[in-house]
Amino acid sequence: MTSTQFAAGLAALLLIAPMAYAGDPQLGREAVGACATCHGRDGIAMAPDAPNLAGQPESYLVEQIQAYRSGEREHEQMTLIAQSLEDDEIDDIAAYFAAIEITATVPDDLK
Ligand code: HEC
């Protein structure tokens, strides 16, 4: 691939990306009840083995949930949960968790 082709491909991706996941965070907010026990309503996990979802990129969240649903990524609980979700619910839930602002603080002795 030439660098021109690469640049054209990248430009096309950047144009497509924002449209591909047009979730509605307000609808997502109403749909996350089923996730809250483990991931927290605010996306900060309550269960020790569940990851935080708050502030993760929308595209990452959509891709992971779809991967559980298709079986590409396997986890007993998440596979079942993902299989109960429609495409637009996945987009909305991902938009909701992605919209939550998080901050990270590196401890002074590790800076
Ligand atoms: C019973 C507990 C439980 C519930 C309920 C639950 N999850 Fe999970 N979720 C987990 C666990 C545990 C993992 C880590 C699985 C793994 O190792 O792949 C996970 C992983 C994920 C991931 C991958 C995160 C990453 O950083 O890669 C996403 C996205 C996710 N869950 C979304 C959801 C959504 C959306 C819901 C509600 C519709 C939900 N989960 C409900 C337990 C749960």
C-alpha cells in the first residue's frame, strides 16, 4: 500500500467512524439497569472481576459487546447478557458509558 492509499483509507475511516456508532446516551442511561450490579450505574465496577466501563471509548465498548454476542470474545456471563441486546441498545449503552467523565491520578511517588 502506498502512503497515498493509506492516507485515503485513513480519511475514509475517520469519516465513517463517527457515523458508525451513533448511540443515544439518554436511551442508554435507561438501559444500563441490567449492567449496574456488576459494572455500576456510573460505570465504576461493583463486582471485583468486572472492569470499569466509565469513560471507555464508545467504539471500543460497541466492539467488545458485539464480540461477546458473536462468540468472538468468550465469557459465560457477558456472552448471555450480550445475546439479549439489540444493535441499537448496544450503541446506546456504549454512548452512555463513554459519556461519563473519569479522572486518573498517578500517585506522587510514581510520577
Ligand atoms: C453478572 C455480572 C455482569 C453483568 C450483569 C454485566 N457484566 Fe459486563 N462484564 C462482566 C465481567 C466479569 C466482565 C469481564 C469479562 C472478561 O473477562 O472478558 C465484563 C466485561 C464487559 C465488557 C468488556 C470491558 C472491557 O474493558 O473490555 C463490556 C463492554 C461489558 N462487560 C458490558 C456490559 C453491559 C453493557 C452490561 C449490561 C447490559 C453488562 N456488561 C452486564 C460482568 C458483568
